[in-house]
Amino acid sequence: MLRIIAGKFRSRVLEQPPLEITRPTLDRVRESLFNIIQNEIEGSIVLDCFAGSGAFCLEAISRGAMKAIAIEKSKIAFDVIQRNKEKLIANNLDIINKDSMTYLEESKNIKFDFIYLDPPYKLDILFQAMELIFKNQLLKKYGQIIIETNYDKKVITPKGLMIQKEKIYGKTKLVFVSLIN
């Protein structure tokens, strides 16, 4: 069961897409992630590429994010996010049914405090995604890219970005990346 952990939507249950389509982030991993960024989430603008159920964006909004954008290529998962948005009346969530890499390539006029990247593990596109984020200046000066990946995957950043910290939770690794200032 997928649920919102804290904030104004606390304990609300979310619908999730079939497991053949997405790999949901465990509640304990999402809780740990938000504990790390809790002092910076209020009033922030967040982007979730490969959004799945929309849980990252909805958790961020529940905890005080000003705006969230969920990008999801799968129409089935997109519809699930739409239903979760309507159920919670999360009017500050925009949902875009598009390939995340295409979105990152085309976006130029918005800057994010947090960009969450959790692509399917079989796709090796993290480096490319970070290159597009850097090239198109999508990250605010003190913003963070948060990567969720397999615990044994080595994350390499492109020029202009650096790893701030890594946290491992079982078989999941969170990597926090920022601009080199």
C-alpha cells in the first residue's frame, strides 16, 4: 500500500500503477529522503521525472512545496497520477504525459529546487538526464537533483555537477547532486 507519509495529506492512500509498469519507492526510503530535505521543501518547486504514481510530487506538496510537476510517459501511470491528484485536490500539481528526456530537452523557462530522477533501472540515462538539466539550466543555484537507483550503481556526474552525498537503504541508493558553485 502506497501512502503519503507526512504533511497535510498524511496517511492518505495513493493508487499505484501495475508493478509491470513502475517500481514504487518504498515508504521508508521516501520518508528518509524527505527527512533529509525537510527544511528546504517549504515553498519549493519540484520536478519528478519518471513519476509513476506521483508519490514524490504529492509528498512534496503535502509537506509545503509551492508547485510540483510530474512527468510520466506511460498513459496508464499518467491516469493513476491524475486520479491521485483529484483524490487529494492537489491543484498545484501539473502532470505531463511525455517522455522525461524529451521534457528535459525542451524545457528552458523554469528552474527547480528539486529534480527527482528515478528512471527504470534497465535504462542507462542518468548521465544524459543530468547533462540536459545542466545544459538547460533547470536547477536553481542551490537546488538538488535527487537520484534513486540500485545500491550498486555508480553514478557519474557531468561537468558542472557534483555529488553531495549518497545514502543506501537496502537495495536502494539515493544520490544528492548539486551545481558546482
